[in-house]
Amino acid sequence: MTVTNLLVFLIRIRHTSYIMDIILQISILIMSVVVHEFSHGYAALLLGDPTAKYAGRLSLNPMKHLDPWGSVIIPLLLVVSSAGIIFGWAKPVPYNPYNLRDQRYGPAIVGAAGPLSNLALALLAGVAMRAMLVAGIQDGLALQVLATVILINILLLVFNLLPIPPLDGSKLLFAVLPISEHTKMTLDRYGFVILLAFLMAWFLPCLRCSVRRNCDC
């Protein structure tokens, strides 16, 4: 084998590993956001609102929940740009808060169900990883998968608990603070713009550092 052939072979191996890492991260992210949205719908159903059930969204089938931008394009751009973080979202599960038996805390419970599902996935992966290490199982791929599940779900947990509409943290905020309906409607109307400004203010410096490779975020 010549030096040139060896270099070509090593480049192919490196690119194959890189592509597999991208597929792994995107797949785990999709699984996590699907469980997140399913949990919202199921919590609403338990509290008396069957809207998600009638809409066919009480399913773990990813095709029922995927958002082209939030589930594929944005996460893919974050991974290939080496931004150091990956997150995304699925299509929000529809529910009618006026159908909930608990009008005071029902929306907060439905809102908390999604982040709690991400916490549960992270804890389950952590327990599985700990059990493997205690048992002396050194399966590199399995440990990588579990570590990725933990990381992505912790990021989704933190991201969704931001108290900015339409994120779940805003539902918790509205439940514990005496906010008028007018203020809630205003925040809901401009919440996405506020969220986008927040993400851009935080993400762009990180992306610039990643591109230059001369600083840490």
C-alpha cells in the first residue's frame, strides 16, 4: 500500500466516523423530542383533554411529530458547524387548556411533562451507563450512545425550561406568578422573537469561536 493509498484510506475512515457521529446525534435528538411531545399530549389526556389523541399525536412514531427545521435542518447545521451544542424541537402537540380539569395548575403540569420526560431519559441512560461500568463492560459504542442520550436530554431539559413563550418554562412561570391574561397574550405574541434574539445573542459568539478555533464558549 502506497502512502497516497494509506492517506485516502484514513480520510475515508475519518469521514465515515464523522458521518456516523452526525447520524447518531440526530437520531437521538429526534427520539428525545418525540418522547418530549408525546409526554405533553399524554399528560393533557390524563387531565381531561383528548385534543392530541384526536389529532393522532399520541404516538411515538417520529413521522407524526417531526418538524423539518427543528428536527433536522437546525440540528444538522449545529453538528456540522462544530458549534459544541445540539438541540432542536418537534411540532408542538396541540391541546386545549380549557378542557383540563385543573384550570389553575393543569397547563403547568402539561408543560412540565416534556422536560420531565427528558430528565427521565437522561437518568435512565445514566443508570445504564453506571451499570455497564460496574459490570466491567467496556463497549465503546454503547457508552457513546448512552453519553449522547444524557447530554442531549439535559440540553433539551434546560432549553425548554427557559421562561420564554412558547417554551415549557413559560407555562410554569404563568402558573406561579400573578400574570394578567393581557400580559400572557403579549408574551405569547412576541415570545418567539424574544427567544430568537436570546439564541442569536448566545449562539453567534459560540459559532464565531468555533469557526476561528481560538477560543472556548
